[in-house]
Amino acid sequence: QKMGDWHNPVPGTKVYVGNLDRSTDKRDLEDFFRDSGKIVATWIARNPPGFGFVTFEDPYDAKDAIKDLDGRELRGKRVSVQLSSGPKSGRGGGGGGGGGG
């Protein structure tokens, strides 16, 4: 069956995966998340590389994946797995105050 892609979103819960090695491909992501639940879409950024998204059919599977896999190694890099906040909408005008270090 055909998976959805970035431009043709499918219903589900999207998980952000950060700090990916540039050689990581969709199959690596699908293998990494295979035991977490049914995946309906995967997408990996190429320019700039280093992150991607996995969409789970079930929001509970997405939450379990975040709990189980955040900080785990994929292709030798410790990846960040978080619930995707989705597109930021209604930001309004003006810049906010900057945080500091």
C-alpha cells in the first residue's frame, strides 16, 4: 500500500525526529520505529539534512515511541524524538522578546 508523503498529508499523529545522520533514509526511520506502532508516513529533510517526521496512525503509539526512543541511537547518533507541534499558525505581528544565555 502507498504511504502518504509530506505534500499529501495523511491523518495521524506526527512525530519529529531530530539529530539524524545525513545518511539516514526512510527505511532506517521505518525500522527504528517499527515496533512502536503502525506508521502511515515518513519524511526526511535533505536541505538542510538532520531531521525528519514519522506519522503514526494512533496517537498512543506516537506517545509510546517518544517515550521509548527519545535519546536512542540511530546510525550512531543520539536522536531527539518529540511530538511535532505542526505548522505554527496565527503568530501575529512583531517579534517577541529574545531569551538570553
